Amino acid sequence: MLKLTKRTEYGLIALTHLAQRQGEVVPAREIGDRYPIPRRLLAEVLKDLCNADLVASTRGAHGGYALVRPAQELSLGEIVSALEGAPTVSSCGDGDLLHGEHSCDVQSICPIRSPLVEIKDKIWQMMLTTSLASLAQPHKPYRPLASQTQVNGSVKSSIESP
Amino acid sequence: MLKLTKRTEYGLIALTHLAQRQGEVVPAREIGDRYPIPRRLLAEVLKDLCNADLVASTRGAHGGYALVRPAQELSLGEIVSALEGAPTVSSCGDGDLLHGEHSCDVQSICPIRSPLVEIKDKIWQMMLTTSLASLAQPHKPYRPLASQTQVNGSVKSSIESP
DNA sequence: ATTATCGGCACTACTTGAGTGCGGATTGAT
DNA sequence: ATCAATCCGCACTCAAGTAGTGCCGATAAT
């Protein structure tokens, strides 16, 4: 439904926390204590981040995790990709990203294939160009984009559903 | 997992088809015949689009569906919103959008709440500013946004309309 | 040794997505 | 009036993905 998973959410929280202690080795317990995240799940998430080489783990007592790169050099895209795979947006034409399959049966005649791929790429691009650091810091007042319009200015109030 | 559903995919195909016959009333069967989309599901999708006032239905023999507005004035955002609800991206801070709930237990201390909302809004904005018409036509080579920015700058950019 | 920590396997429960069936209501053609 | 094509609405199954948990072994500092 076009949303990120809890795993990603937890991962971002954890990474943000690690970013604040850059250079230090932080145990998962510390993070679990600070935020209402199930310990066990947090461990799963950190494991995935570790396998993706976004964080490094140290075992044993006084062990824990640490960012392998500074937060400015960690993109949201890498994080999301590590925790839930690269976004697909559509089941069409994503063969090259993950499983190398081109099995979309609609593909050959699908009139929206490439545009959908384009949308996916736009979202993906945005994620690749957004750093963890920019997420971690308190940021500028949000400028709602909605007001500026588009297409034809309609946009109605859309956004609400029954 | 950050992807659009089949419903949306089918909806886009159907709408694209309707766009090609603007002004005419097209029965669902015709669309079902042309693309490998389960009839029954297609009907569901068209019903939703109808309830969202994106298409108008005509009942009885020779009945069918037609776009309510020209494709240039139909945004991808409206379509997605009609078929799967507005994108949330995160379970945090979306209270005002769908169920009016602010139940995210991480919310109060969550260090990434507002950035995640911002990401959601960026994606949403892109969808609101992308018209059905631009999806329907074979389109221009993709110009990545990457180059221009990032991290916490505003990336506004792109978002092209037809 | 003891203790704190990560690592891996496997499992349950819940939610969502895809797809289907059936009968009813509406409307045009015969 | 009848028939056929079409939309309408409810409710249901089946599969897949998400959230979360349990257990125990491996490491390493004390």
C-alpha cells in the first residue's frame, strides 16, 4: 500500500541513534531501552543492516553496533533496500532490480509499464539522494507542497478516504 | 513494501484505455478482453474509481465507463488515493490523513517522525503532479533528479507534467 | 566461570492482497 | 413483455507478507 514497514521505521530510529554516537559501539539494548521497540525485532533489523554492511557489529560483552560510514554518506535508499528490498512500485519491469525476473504477463502490451517504472525510479532516486543525516537532524519547517498545484489545480481535498 | 498494488496497476491500465476513447462509454468487458486482467477484479477497481468520481458509469445494455475529466486533469495521486488510500509511508504521524488516529506509540519521542512524513509528502506531491495523460503517452527519456540535490535541500525539481 | 552481547533457526498470529461467486438492478433491443 | 448486456453489492477463500516471539549457541570482557 505504498508504505514503509515497521522494520524500516525501527531501522531508521536505530541508525539515527547510532549516528548520534558516531564512533562508539552501541548495544542494541540501549536502543531498545530508549524507544518502544520490541528488543527481539530490533535485533532482527540490526542484523539485516549488518548483513548489508551499513553497520558493523562487535560481539561479546561490551559489544554492539556502530555505523560503518558517517550518516551523511548513508542514503535512505540503501537503508530501505537493506530492510525491505528496493521499492518496486509496480510488479512490471522490475526484473533488473531484485530477482531478475521479467514475468509480468501484462508486460508486453501493458500501456503503463514504462511510466510506472519511471515513477518507481523517481521515488527511488529521491531515497538515494536523501541521507540519514538529513533525517536525523531536526529540520526546517515543513513547506507543504500541496498548495502549489499542479496538473490543473484541482487536487481537490483528495487525500481523504471514507 | 513500498509498492503499488495490482488494483492500482489495473486501474491505470483501465483509465489509460478510457483516455484513448475519451468521450465514449466503454464497457468493462472491452478492457478485460484487451488485457490479461481478471474481469471480476477489473469491475471492482472500476467501481472504486467510480465511487471516487474519477469515472462515470452508465448502466444497462450499452453501458460502461467514461472518464469524468480529460486525462490531463487526472492526477496519479487521485487515482492511487481512490484505489488504495493516500500513501502513508510510515505509520507515524499520518493520523490526519486516514483514520484520524495519532496512536503511534513511538511518536512523541520518535526522532524520525517528521522526516518520514516529509518523504511521504514528497512522493505524494510527485503523484499529485503527474497526470494520467503523461502516463498514457509514450514518454520522454527519463531525467534523473539525482544530480540536483539532495540530502536536505529541497529537491523540488522535477515533477513534470505533460 | 560468569555475564552481556550478537547470531541463527523456526515458529505463531495477524493483516493485506489477489481473486472469485452469486444474485440483483438497470437499460436497450427485439 | 422478454431477453440480453451491463453495472452493483455483499461476502468469501486463498496466498503472501508483516509483526513479533522463543530458544539456544557463539563470543568476548571481567
